[in-house]
Amino acid sequence: MTITDVVVVGLGGGGSNIADLFAERGFFSVAINFSSQDLSSLTHVHHKQKLLGSDGLGHDRQRAVELVATHTSVLTSFLIKHCEDAEVVIVSFSTGGGSGSGLSSLTLNLLSNMYPDKAIIAMPIIPHDEESTTALMNNQQVFEELSSIEGICIAPVDNQKAKSRDFAVGKAKIYNITNKSIVDHFHALYSYTSESSKSGSFDKKDFINLFKQEGYCSIAEVVDVAYWLEKGKLILNPSNMKKLLRSVLNESMFAPVEYDSIGKAAIIIDTEDEDVIDNIDNSIFDDFANRPLDVFEGIYNNEQSNFLMVVLTGLSMCQTRLSKIDEILEMRQKELENLPRTNTAFKSKFSSMSLPSNKPAQKKEKLSTQDILNMYRKR
Ligand SMILES: Nc1nc2c(ncn2[C@@H]2O[C@H](COP(=O)(O)OP(=O)(O)OP(=O)(O)O)[C@@H](O)[C@H]2O)c(=O)[nH]1
Ligand SMILES: [Mg+2]
């Protein structure tokens, strides 16, 4: 059955790829793009909206805004039609391109104005460090715009995380690893809302309230707690659980977390091992400057599971990541300033060289077909 209380809206190529994967996992998802080619590559989304005016925008995010300004009603009526009944709306888009990046702030603003009571989650995909200067600049513009939209939760996906695992890794692999990891987190978290538990369950209302929180979001997921503790040569105690969580957050596909504030949190523990449950307490939040205002817990005892998930919302803006991109842009600007003026005029030293037999060739007398034939005829 399709999940309809959480709706995913994908904008542009990258954003729609994420929406497509959400749809594959059962979430009602729609895609909006200027490019019909990008739209036709999607196989799972429930509805697609092609915007008029251009077929792809070649990373020109300003153009997206200008084009959609002439027929905003197409965008708004599509959003109303598909988001009206949802409790949570996830808007995914890449920040580095033109279409998704350009449409993002407008779409989020429209949604948060129309639906102040829904949880609106922006899911911007940050380009990795080696991407083009335009992609990195577009990213910084998007985050400036996002910071002036009130009341939304921002879950920043960071392509640099997959890239830095293996520097030689290509585009397709980065996209696959990143998209799958992010969508699986949300899917796992949502799945727990329909599981029952005697020790306290994480229900739909908790899910909605967790994301009805202004600020940034990150998710740490540990599939097998015992395995990770063993790998890090750590014994099971609250202080090591905090350490484990911090390292898992570092490895997640979300942008690096800032520890200067936190709003709400969810802790999902699914294990038969009571020792694990006993060693996870609120000290896992000790690295933050404050304690979360609200903590939603779900404790489950499914057989053979040793699972832990911690979701953090109301975090500070991902300053470390954005400052790193500023540094890269500064370096690239310096490189450009030191470059000699681009030379487009070509002058060869040899274009007027006189050759030994530079006399015009003697005009050859044109042969008739019969003449040529005669050359090959038996004498
Ligand atoms: N994680 C992830 N990143 C993606 C994916 N597709 C594209 N990107 C990133 O998105 C950026 C390119 O933006 P697209 O989403 O392709 O652009 P668009 O929104 O379609 O805009 P235009 O094609 O320029 O009109 C690059 O920075 C890529 O790193 C994807 O499926 N997953
Ligand atoms: Mg595109």
C-alpha cells in the first residue's frame, strides 16, 4: 500500500532521482522538471510535471525562476493537488544544477506558506568538492536563500561523503550510494511507526513532530551495534555509545553536524539484548551545547536485530561544510585571477612558408570516361 501521509516532491534531475527511490520504497512521490528527458528516466514516481519554457537549463538557476514566474499556477496547482492531504512533505533537489536548484526556494516558500501545520523537509543535495565552480556557487546561493525560509526542517545530503570514501569513485556510484542511504534511513524510521512495542513505540505523531522543527537534521543508523563496538574495540557502556554515535554521524551521507544546538531527537532501539538498551541514555547528547527539547523513543525487541537509529532535528546550519565550499571557491577565484588573458587569436609561424615546389600545378587536361576506360583496356 502506498504511504500517503509522507509525500516526496523531487525537483530537477537529482531531486527526482531521490523521489523515484522513495516511490520504489512505497512513498507517494512526484517529480517536477523542465527536462522531459530527465522525467522519462523515472520509473517509480506516481506523477510527473513538465514545466514549459525550456528543456533543461544547463545549470542556470536564475533562468528556472524567470521561466516559472510566467506560469507559477502550474507549479502551485500541482503542489496543492499532491501535497494537500500529506502530513509531511519532503522536497528533494540538487543545489548545483539549474532546474531543481532554481525551483527549490520558491517551492519551499510556497509550501510553508500554504501549509504552516505540515512538517516540510527540504532535502538539498550538496555537490562534492571536485564539482564545477558553477555547481559550488549555485550551492552557496541556495543555502543563503534557505536560511530566510522560516519553519522548515533541512536535511542536507552531501555528495562529498560518498566521494571521500573512495576518491576514484565515479558519478553513478556516488549517486547510488548516497540516494540509497538517505532513502533507506527515512524508510526504516517510518517503518517503525507501524510496529508495536510494550516498552514504548515511536508512532506517526512522533514522526511528524520530530520533523516539525525548524533547523537542520541528521540521521545516524547502526545496523548491528555489537559489530560496530567490536570493530572500534569498544566495550558496551554509555560513553562508548556516544562515541559510536558520533562516528556513525560522521560517516552518514548527511553534511557534517554542528554541535552548538539541538532541537528534538528520536532514538530507535531494536534489540533483544537488554544490555544495549540499558547503555543508551541521554548522555549521547552530551556533545551538544544543550539537551534536546523533546526526545521520542521507540524500543523494540525484534528477534536477531541489534539496531540503533538516532535522528537529530533543530541543529545549527551546516557551517563547516559551507565554509569549506567558500574556501574552494576562493582558491578557484585566485587561480582565475592569475590566469593570462584567454587568447582566442591563432597565428602560425608557418602559415606563409614558401615551399620548394610552390609553383602552381600545371592544369591537367580533363579526361573523358572513354579515355580512362582506354587506360585499362587490353592493348
Ligand atoms: N546524490 C545525488 N546527486 C545528484 C544526482 N543527480 C545529480 N546530482 C547532483 O546534482 C547536480 C546536478 O544537478 P541536476 O539535479 O542534474 O540538475 P537539474 O536540477 O536537473 O538542473 P539542470 O539540468 O541544470 O537544468 C550535481 O551537483 C550532482 O552532483 C543523484 O541522483 N544523486
Ligand atoms: Mg537536469
